[in-house]
Amino acid sequence: MIGNDIVDLGDPDTQPGATHPRFDARVFTATELEAIHTSPVPNRVRWLLWAAKESAFKAFRKHDPSLVFSPARLVVARCLHDESHPVATVHNDEGTSPLVIPAKAGIQAQDPRPCLDAGVRRHDGSTARCFCAHGMVCHGRWRISFGAVETEGAVHVIAQTDTDGEVVIAERAEVDAECPSVAVRRLAIAALAPRLGVDPDELTIVRDGRVPRMWLRDRLAPVDLSLSHHGRFVAFAALLCSRHSCWRGAR
């Protein structure tokens, strides 16, 4: 299963001081708050952690549609990093596996990502191997790996439970008046149609509850899909399944 979330770092709602004074305490754990408060770029760390929680929730919800979003229960931990550019270090409750958010985007991690090694590619075919942060989000007994990519003005987080398949991602800044929910569907269809070997007109994206499903004519396409939009940006992440395991539970 896959989930994604994009945050426009230039949006008025994401600027320092724009959130409710109690927002951080309601959303983040003590260790996550430490990572934010000890960072020289606290606002960026804040929204990276938020996007990691959102993307993990979208993936978990595919396993359990009754799941309710409770950000404080989605714990970011075990983050791999490039130690030459750390901005904040905290430890999980067991005192191990430091969570370190690098200071700059585009840093190649020293160790392979647990689940994202399936091959994350942008829609143009280029490999997206440089993550500004990647690690794990925990919710009870569930664990999911995530990777965060920074574009100019936004952070895009992809969370993935499955390794069986190729991951395709894309982000785009919207400068026109097109509805963002329409724009992100257009982006996903245009990017994925060539990879599926079909015409874009043969693909549609509809909601199954709150989960987007891609249809190829009259059947589900072998794609697990997540969509996101915020502020100026739209983004998608898709897992192209080599087997149909990602459709367990699909109706």
C-alpha cells in the first residue's frame, strides 16, 4: 500500500506562527517536538513530520477503512540520514534509532531505505533517489517506511508498505484556476498511461470511500494510488504492482 502528502511551504497556513498555539502539542509526540524545537529550520521540520503522518495514514487506511486520523498516535521514528547535514536529533522511546532531519534537500542517505528500494521514479523516468529524509512511521503494531522529497517550495512525502512493484511520483505547481482535485487526477493519468501502455482516455480515477482507485476501462488498473494537493501544489504517488497483492480488500 502507498500514501503520499504534499505541503506547500509558501502557503500562508504553513508560515511560522500561523497555526494555533496548541497545534504542535496536539499533533506531535515529545520526541518529535524536540526535533522541531532544536532545529535551525523548525518550520520545515514541522511540516515534514506532518506530511509523514498524513502519508502513513493514507496507506494504513487502505488496510483498515475505519481508521481515524489521530496524528499524535502516528509516531515518526527510525529515520535514516546523511550525518554531514543534521539539524535535529531525537531518539525513540527505547533510546535507539535516532530521528535526524537533514538541513538540506537532495542528500543521499548512506543506507538503503527499508521499503522504498523498489525503485522510486519520477513520471519522466528519472530516478528519485535523493531524499531529504526517510524513515518509519509507527501506529500501534503497524510500521511503514517513508521518504521525503523537497521541491522548490514544497515537501512531498511518500509512505509505502509493499516492496513488490515500482513507485512513480510526480509533483506540479498549479498556476491556473484549475480545480486541484481535477489537476492531480490529470497529472496522475498523464504520467501513468504510458507506463501502463494505454491511452490516457482509457483511465479514470474514482473514489472508493476516501481512497482513490484507478480504473482501466471496466476494471481496476494494477496500480495502488495516492493523491494530494495543498496550496500551489498537486502530487501523486503510485505503486505499479507486479502482482495484485496491493488490491487485497479492494471491492
